[in-house]
Amino acid sequence: MKEDCIFCKIARGSIPSATVYEDSHFRVILDINPATKGHCLIIPKEHFDNIYDLDGETAGKLFSLATCIARAMKDALKCDGLNVLQNNGQIAGQTVFHFHLHLIPRYEGDEVNLTWTPHESDAEELEELRKAIRKGI
């Protein structure tokens, strides 16, 4: 836990939240500034700045929980779809530097825009990228 981290404070219950689920590893809350009705955040109780700091065991537990929460959201909210979003670094839109996963219910006509303009790449570029990434695994 970091003393100056707002999500650490929320995770340990020092700051009130609309908690929909809690266990010894995570707190799941309703976002106070939601993209849509029912937007949830899954917050690990242990502090990780971003995905690069997250260990595999925690990541596995987190995504297992995400599927459970997503199903509950679909049933309760009757949403038409769901985005799973996680930002790393300011350039990627991260504003709170404590790893958290967004579960954003989507509704027909909700006007939330989480898309990008696709770019083309050639086979040679893809092969170079594939090799570079694979080398680090």
C-alpha cells in the first residue's frame, strides 16, 4: 500500500466506495465518473503502478474475477455489450497510477467511443515486430 495513493485508500476501505465485491485480493467498485451506467473498476488491494508491475498470479486472479463480474453486470444491467479497458501510462490515458481494470457496460446509442483508426502494415514489418516481441517473452 502506498500512503498517497487514492486507490490504495479505497482498496483498504479508508475512503468510502460503492463496493460491489470484495475479497482479500481485490475490491470492485462502481466508478464515480462512469462512462456508462454500471461502469465498474477492479482494484487490486496490493499496489501495482501498472500492468508492467503486475505479477502473473495476481493477473490470473484478476481476469478470473473480471469474467465473474462481467456476467453479473450483464444479468443485472441488461447491457448490450461490455468493454474491458486498462490504461498504462499517461499517454495511454492512465490518470490514477494504481493498476485497475475498467468494465464498461455498453448500451445501444451510448455514444462512448473507444475505437481507433486502423493503419496498414506490410508482411515484412509484421515479421520484424513479431520477432522483436517474441524475443522478450
